Amino acid sequence: MSEEIYRVVKEYIKSRNSGWRFIFGGQVFDKNKLLEKMEKDKKFRKFIIEEVIKTAVDLLTPKK
Amino acid sequence: MLAIAPRYDEATEYSYKWIKKLMEELEAEYTPLFESDATRENFEKEVENHSIVVFYDHGDEVGLYAQGGRTYVIDKRNNHLLKGKIIYTMACLWGIDGGIDTWKKGAKVVWAYKDVFAFTNYDEELFMECANYGLIIVIKEGVSWEEAVEKAKKKFDEAIEKAEDGWTKIWLRHDRDALVCYTENNPPETSTCMLRQLAIKLFGAKRAWKLRRAKVFALMLTCVGYGIALHDFAHQVWELKGTSLSLEGGYIGFIMMLAGLLLLFLDHKV
């Protein structure tokens, strides 16, 4: 399942344009840098996958 | 109001823009410590003249960074200067430890994030609105800080719904969950101290943060002393009567002491 999420995330990032930026604290990623970071840094990749899952759970949880 | 915003890298370009927008919306007088003025010295010189301090930029568990990112504007060595004041931040991680320490040292309100603050440039507006929202509603609508944090989280929810992009939704949700606001009525739910963590689990955050070291020590002394005295009394009764189970005035005294101690404890006096 994690691999499937990672594949989709990669596809998503690849489809961004060159002006796309993701600011994560002090780090600013363009699409290539982010793909490289996820490929090299397993911990970071795991963190991204967890965030995707948490968001899916949150979106499916009825709001009060 | 004292507004602090260093500006020295790509990420701070955004936060600098956001704090300017916040000040514009608040239409309140403020003293800016922007760019090269965002230093520890300037903060320490200015802070006593202000009841609200706003900081937008890089932070970590320990402190909030000054211009250049090599030193802190605020850390555990000077956060006592925020006693009785409101500190509103948009900075990473400070809510984990530095913000709690500031609150413990008497800051009236600590608005912070307990994780990295993340956002995307193409939906920047949504993130900025959510980050700025709390202070705006407190100042302009007069809501309490406890209400403000609830409303700010709802604002994040609205932004999540409004966002068309999945990646934006992920990081809005992430930032919403990282947002904390520590006040007297809304104390931190965590602590770096293991004993405090245990107390939070046992008594809840509000009661646990009222416990002071001296009070816990006094309680421990009382319990150990009580145990020794009860054991010794029971032993004396056993020596005299051949059984420790006997209706004695001493036991009634012990029961009354225990009841008194429990009443004191339940009344938050211990």
C-alpha cells in the first residue's frame, strides 16, 4: 500500500510545472529537489506517506 | 505590538510578506523589528514596551531565529521577558518545547506550532489566511484566545475544503494539527519532563500543570510518613493484642487523616 501511495505522490510531483514550490520549514523544494529528497531520504519518504494517510483519514472523518 | 520578522532566505521572503499583510489587516500601531533589526538585542530592548509580540519566521524546538539564522531572538535564556505578554508566532516547532517553557515562565498566551510549518507557493494565500487568522479575530472581534484557536482550526478546515489541490490539503491539515495555543485555561498537553507527562496522564493537563515540585515532594513525604506510621501502629497493636485488626482510636485517626488528605487533593489544594 505504501509503495502505491509513494508512486502516486511521485506522479503528482512530476506533473507540477517548473514554478511549483513546496516550502517545508526552512527548506524550499522545486519538483526535482523534492523527488530527489524522497528517493534518497527514507525517513522523509515515510513521513510524506504518513501525511497522505492522515489527510485521507481526516477527509473521511465527519466534521462536527 | 512588537512585530519581528527576519528576512534572509527564500522561505523568509514568504513569512515577511505574510506578517506585513497581517499588520496591514490589523490596522494597529506596531514597532517593526524587520530584516537586520530582527536581533536579540533589539527584542530585549523593546519587549518591555509591548504587550503583544508577533514573530514570523524560522524556529526550532529551542527558540526563534534572528536575522541570518545563526542566533535566536528568543530562546530559553531570555523568554522570561515575555512574562505577562502574548506571543503570537508562525514558526516551526517552537510549540514543542520553547513555547511551553515560555508559557511556564509566565507568558499569558503562546500561539505556536509543534511541528514544521509547511505550505505551497501556488496556494500561498490559503496558508497565509490561516496563519494570520487567530490574531485578527482576537484583536478585531475580541474573541478569547481559547475560542480563537478553535476558530483558527476551523478556518484551516474551510481552507482544506476550499483547496482544489490534494497536496495543499495535506499541508493545511498538517499545519492545523501542529497549531497550539497555550493559555492558563488551555495548558500544554505534553511536557519534556517525564514526571509531568505522568501527571498529565493521571490528572489531566489543567491540574497537572498546577502541581509544583515542592507540592509533589510534600505529597510524597506525607504518603511515606503515613505508611510508616500506620505500619508501626498496626505492629504495636499486634504485639499487645495478638492481632493487628482491632478497633482502636489510632486507626480512626488514620482514617480521618486519609479522608482529610483526599478532600484536600480533590479540592486542588495539594
